[in-house]
Amino acid sequence: MMLSRLIPLGTAAALSAFFVLSPLAAQEAASGAAALSPAEALKTRAEAMKALGGANRALAPLAAGQTVPAAALQTAAKTMSEEGDKLAALFPAGSSIADLPESYALPTIWSDPEGFSAALEKFRKAAHGLEEAAGGGDQAAINAAFAELRPTCGACHQTYRQPKN
């Protein structure tokens, strides 16, 4: 059956335009996440960032050229991957610092959705690369993957997050 018979032309055009013009919405739809209210997104986002921070702290010895025990490495890498996959859905309109004072999300996220989506995607790819390397056990590959992942956090925070006092 043709799509035009299932969805009226105007609706199909509007949906197409929405997803072409809204990289964040497209990522949210791809993740299968239900839309969250701004307050729910903020709470969930804070939990995700805490989990990412904990995983990053567990991986910190890698930056000093040390090793991380395999189980801790795999757990932290998996957390980075799984939380990274959820992030796009956690930034709905209305959840910036301008809307919710307890938020650290700068309005730049919504004024530069392509840049923000690209930063999220770079993080996601690097997190998945680390998870894959952690599963392989090759320390050189793990170190390289972590070296790729680590700057993605700071780059996003520098541009899209209000510094914490």
C-alpha cells in the first residue's frame, strides 16, 4: 500500500519538514523515547549526567596511562554508551536555564540544534567505540578510544552548558 494512501499529503509534508528541520526531534524519534515534559527531562537529564560523571571518574586512570580493571572498565564504558544513546531525548524545548533556573542547559542548544546534534553524535560514537574496545581487552585500543571520548564531554559542556559555580 502506498504511503500517500495512509497519510494525507499535508500531514506527510509537515512530518517530513519537522524531522528534516529538527535534528533533536529526529534523534528523539530514533531513540524511541516518549516525549518528556521539561521538568521530567531536567530530572532525567541530571540523573544521566551523574551516571556519566561517575563513569568518567572510573575511567580517569586511563588519562594518566594507567589501567582500569576489566569489569569496572566494561561497566563504565557501557554506562557511557547507554546514557549517550538517551541524551537527545532529554533536551526538549522549555528545559533550558532560561526556562528552568535549576537547569544548566544553555539556550544555545535550541538556537544551534545542528551543532548540538553533531556534538551528541560525536559523543555517542566515541562512547560506543570505547565500549567496543573495552570488550576486546586491547589496552592500546582502549586508550585510543578513551582519548577520543574524553574531549567530547568538555567540548559539549563548554558550548552548551552553564558552568557550575
